[in-house]
Amino acid sequence: MALLTTSAAEASFPSSARVLHVSPSLPDLYSSTYNTHRLRRSSPPMNTAAALSSVDLQQHIYNSLLESRTADVSLHVYGTWEAIYKLHRVILIQSGFFSSLFTAGFLESSPRLRSHLQGPEEIDVIFDDRNITRAAFEICIARLYGGGPPLYVPPSIIPTASHPLTPSFSSPSLSFDTPKGHHTATPQLLLSVLATAVYLSIPSMASQAVNCIMNTVGPYTVIPYLNFAIGKAIEADPDRKAEAAVGLENIAQLVTENCVPSTSRSPLRTSSTKLDPADDLSDKLLDLDVQKEDPAESNEVESEPDDGPIREPYFHYGLLSDKIGEAAACWIARWGADMLIYEEKASRGPEFPVTPVPVLAQNVSSRKRADTMPAKPSTSSEPVIPEPHVTPVIWARGGLNSKWVRQILGSNLLFVRGEKERYDMACTIVELRRRQGIDEEEEKDWEILFREGIYYANLLVDDIMAISQHISPTTGRPFVPLSVLQEAHWDQSLLRCQITSKPNPTSSPSSPSLSPPPSREKELGLSITTAEILARLSTSNSSPSTADDRDKPYYPVGHDSSVRIGDSGGIEGASMDQLFESPPSVSSPTTDSKAPVRATTTEADFFGLKPERQTASGCIASDATGKARWSPYPPFRFAVEFWDIDALKEKSRLHSQTIWYAGSLFNVYVQVIRKKGIQLGVYLHRQSNIDPIPAPSAPLSLNRMGHAPANRMPSLPQLSTSQSSPSVATHYSPSVRPPSRSTTPNSSPPTSSGLATSFTSLPSTIPATSPAVAPSQPYRDPRPAIAAYFTISCASSTGSSITRFTSVPDVFSVSQSWGWKSSSLRTEHLEVGPDGQPAEPTIPAPRLSSLRATIVLGIV
């Protein structure tokens, strides 16, 4: 028989049942600061005695739960625990689940006449969702009665601007005292509360749980949160699943094991008894489906077990699960390379971490606490990079699976300095897992990773040759097939030929025209539309190379859009319908590029991290209009990082390192702008070959030391970026005022008065810089103006969200810049004083507190 489940996404409950306004806790009700005017009536006027009686009523209702008095229904709960709860229908129907159960024509809607000596009618409630625990269920029920213990989130697992990796990352197991009467909100409990609130359709509890989860994404919680988002059951100590909520230990009558339900009870199973003959109960159950089963079996009836493979249970909570998955994926994209440094070091030590459980300690002896992994001695003496006392497991087995590793390493959002560093990072992770044992299924993913995830065409020839001779010490085979590198070198040569064979312009690259023509006139003709791809395949159907043509890779040419991934806004106070409201697709363009929109991502696209590379067949399948533009050449990917932005003066620029791509030099800079308030702009700049290379941003501690940190591995990124999503973002060239877009190139960029032009000139100036390094330039593009599309993706300061700005091909003259500015960009990266102006920085920002961004750049 099918078990009764409920769906917050599909159930059509009355509005009054969906929206639950949680009452304040009882201590607040008696507080002098509580808003007593909410208890008043318009007529007749309420006196003090009446106000107190209302408070007494609140206490009376809650006491009826604590003392199990005058109950009219008894819920016999079967799940990860078994207990009987004596409750009240009039209170329970605030929950959408119980409102539907008791008022929508089910058998339980008609209370049976029973003697008071027999007690209330007993109904069996069977929770097939193992994520629902006793404490979470009791907290949700207590909220319906206007009470229950407040949830206390330990500060040690909350990332902040000063501790973006959470205080527990670099400190010994931080102890904390949970306030009396509060319940410790561990990550496992928060996930369980969310699962319970969705099942029971209590939106206020669901929104509170999601907010807490989104605010506690960190190195020790990111893997449990990601596993929850992709439908895995919460990993927790079985003993803790039966723990009672604080202060509610006596509301449950625990039932001994192997207790068989009595036939006099009313179980929540399919029944032929119903009040409305026109409605079939199975239809009602279908309306309450919450997708807590394997999708492959969702349309099958329950049958006898066969000899087939055992499938893991699947628990998914719609868009709320996806929202948590986005936050976890964004965090890994920002911090994954940093975490690999510690994980690789720990893997070569005597003690290797085996689980990514959060590390919590609490000075409360009356409650059980989860065990923590043993601390590891730190061998690093560098003061600016904290060493974790317990290394989180993210890349090794026990963390991400191989498919997730492959997709993240190939993602455009991964924060890694360049393509060579991306390759080095991939080799480090693959060897880390191979040392744990060769897995044939993983080897298939590594083959795809090294064939498709790295854009070798954007590497220097010397690097390509070095990679061709790079042998895995575990397998004795090359990481990359020689044919892949040869094809990349061929593509690289073709692109160079098309750029250098372009007729030389009449004007000098150092003095470009003041009015460059439209971007189409500056294009090389490299892009191709979906319709043209389809036409090519149609004409080559009889050719033996048709299969190769269908598998030929293409890369999308960007369109103007602003998208926020991992956004947690709009949760507080939302109804269940609003919590499950679908935002626009992550791939759909916005009509207004000034307003970033929430993205819809799922596990299928790895919550927005899936690489955008497509085969010819994939291009046709993804674009029904045939108008999308594609490039046969992979875009150039690099990452930038800025420190101490709050010390940046107006109109001053803080630059990134300078890179070379397709014959031109590029860098990124940030700038503070005081127009319509304080705004922070981030811009992609085509650097002149004649002007001096600007000094890149660096942490002040690095500037003082005079050398790079010793414990930074060369295979991992030296850069980082972060940014919150702008509420209003303007894409423009800074040489003109918005909203018009500039076609006038800038002059040589001015240097900031606070920037050191050499490494030794101003050793303690902030923002600090490091020596300028000119990249290798195999050839130069002689054109004064080129057409290029680009994407700038900025991570939030803690990494749980990413804002992605994408531009159609723009004309980049020499010293021309394009980018975005926004007032909300400065909310996380600029300290603002009471007068609304930037506050004076008191101390240099920690090394981990920086603005990180990833750039995708392609020419057409």
C-alpha cells in the first residue's frame, strides 16, 4: 500500500492554512519589550487585565501541549523513532498537512464518538522520510502551539567577513554554551527541520531553516548540504535521531520496539472509506506527493522485491533543495582550490581525514555531542593562511563523487588562476583519489575530464609540450592523450592565422580611432549560428566524417544578462507556494540587464556549474530558434582577486594581473564611483602594448614579506574574487555616463594615488600591490579594435552565491574598458560610515577577505 506523503509544491491548501505566522516564544510574551499593541482590539478598548488574559491564553495553549491535556487526537508516529503524541486538531490544522488531513474529506476528517475514558482517537502517521527526526518534528509541532525552544546556531559554523571559512576552521574545537531553554541547531538538525516543515507544510519553519542553512555554508557543512540537495539521506548518529527537543522531553510517549499497530487505530494508508464518493482517495494522495522516492520508480506500484540492484532512497524537496544545492556549489567554486591545499597535505600525513562532518563542541554536559576528528598539528609557519585543526574532506573519497569533481573542474565558475593551474589542480585531485585505490568508474570520468574539461588551446606551446610528457605516477600512463593535445595545438594555430592574416588597419594600435565602427565590422567571422551548424550537418550526412562533425565542440557566444546563483532573498515570510515559485532559467537572457535575476538550477546542470561546452548535436537540441551564436574556439578563462577595496579612493583603480589572449593584453580593475550613491565597478580592460603594465593587487602581508607564501602549491590558484549580486547593475564603458554604452576608447588608465608602482616604493600602502609582470606574447593582434564577448562572475564574500554578468560581443579598442557598476557590489566589499561615505580602513583585510571573480573571454 502507498504511504501518505504530502507535497508543499503541489498541495492546494487554503491560503489561511499555507501561511503560518509563528507566534513569539513564551519568554518574549512576558517581556516588557513585546509589542502589546498587537493584542488590542478596536472595540471595545482592551484594558490591562484583558491583555494579561490573552497572554495567559497563550500560556494555557502551550501548557496543553506540555501536559497533554484535553487532547482530541492521538498521533502514533512511526519513523526514525516511534512515539505517541496527544494533540489538538484545532491547533494542528495550522499545518497544511494536517489541515488537508482533517478537513479535506479523508477518513480522519470525521472524529469518532469515543468515551473520555477511552482517550482521544489514535491515528497512525508513518514517516517514510528518514530525514524527519524526533527533535525536528517536536519543534515544528511546538511552533504550532506558539512555543518550543528557540534554535541556537553555534557561532563557530557561521562564516563572517573576518572569518569567511568560519571561526571553527582554524581554531581548536571552539566550545560554546547553548543558552538555557534553547536547542542547538546543528547542520543535521537544520536539514531535518526543513524536511519536516516541508512534509507538514509549515512555510514559516521551512523559511527559517533555509535561512539558517544558507548562512552556515562552510568547509565542514558544504558536503552534507550538497548531499542533502541531491537527495541523499542526512547522515547522523541513530541515537541522535531519537533525541527529544529541549523542553519537550515529556510530550512523547515512547513505544517499545516491535510494537504492532492496533486494528482500532486509523492508519494513514490507502483506504476504501471516504466521505465524498466522487473523490478517489488515491487522487488526494497524489496531490500530496512530495517526491520522496526514486524518480525511476515514481510511477510504479509497490511490488515484491526482485533481484535487481538496490537503489538508495531519494529525498528531494523541490526548489528548496535546489536553493541549498546552489549555495553549496557556489561555495565549492570559490573555495575548492583553497581546500585542496590542506586536503593534499593531510593525505600525505599519518592521519587522513575520513568524514566531512561539522566540528562542534559544547559546554552542556546533559546532552550528547557528536564526536570530532582528531586535530592535526600544523606544520606551516605562515601567519596569513590559517591551518585547519581538522581537515575537511571535499575532493577525496567521502566528499564529492567523481562526476561532481569532473563538472566542477571544468566549470567556468571555478576560481583558479588560469588553464595551466586548472590542469595542475585536476592532476592533484585525480592522484589524491588514485592513492586511495583505482576505481574503474572514476577512471571513465577522469578520461572525460582531461579530454573536455581543460582548454589546452589557450596554453602556451611550452605548456602543451610539458603536459604531453606528464605521466601519472599511479597508472604510469599520460594524463592527456596525445591526440587531444595535437588537436588543441591545431586549433591554436588556426586562430593565430586568422588573427594575423587580417589586413593591417591604417591607424596605429597605440592611437585608435575615436569612433570605432559597430562590433560586427570588427569581427573575424569566427562565430556560427545554430542554423548554420544544422545546415553543415545536413550537407555532410553522406560523408564518412558525419559522426565527427556531430561531436565537434562549440562554445556559446554570450548575450547580455545578469544572473544570481545561490540567492537566498525572498525567503523570510514567504508562503509555501512562494517558496516553490520557479525563477527564470539560468540560461534564459534577461530583458533588463540592469536587474540580476535569480537563476533556476537543478542537480541536472550541477546547480549552475555545468560547463557550457556543447557538441554540434547539442547546439541544435538546445536552441530551437536557430539564432544562438557559437564559437569553435574555446574562450580564455582566468581568475582575479582584489584586497582592501575599502581603502580605494574615488576614481582610483585597483588592477589584477595582466594576461595575454589571442594577440591582445587584458586585465581587470575595480573602481569606486560616487554617482547616485557609492558604487563599485568591475571592468575588463584591453591593455595597450605601449603603456606600462599596471601593478596587480596583493594582500598587505604579502607586500611586507616580499615573496609568495611558502605553503601555496603552484598547481593551485593564487587569486580570488567575491561579490554579492547587485540589485542594479549597469554595463557600460567608464569613459561615458550610463545608460549609453561607450564606443570611445579610454586614454591610458590613471594609477591610484594609493597604489605602489613598484614593489619597494610604498611597502605599507593599502591597497597594496605586487610587482607588475608582463605576460609572454607569442604574437600580437595588429588591429586597433577587436570584438570580444565576456563574462565576469563575482562570488559573495563568504562564497555561498555568485553573480554572473555576461556581455554580447563588444568593441574593445586599445585601452578600452567594458564592465558593470552597482551600488550593491559595495555592500560586502566596502565599509560605509554613518554619513554614507566609505569609512577609513582601520587594519589591512585578512588574506582570505578579498573580492574574487572569474573571467571568461572570447573573440569573434
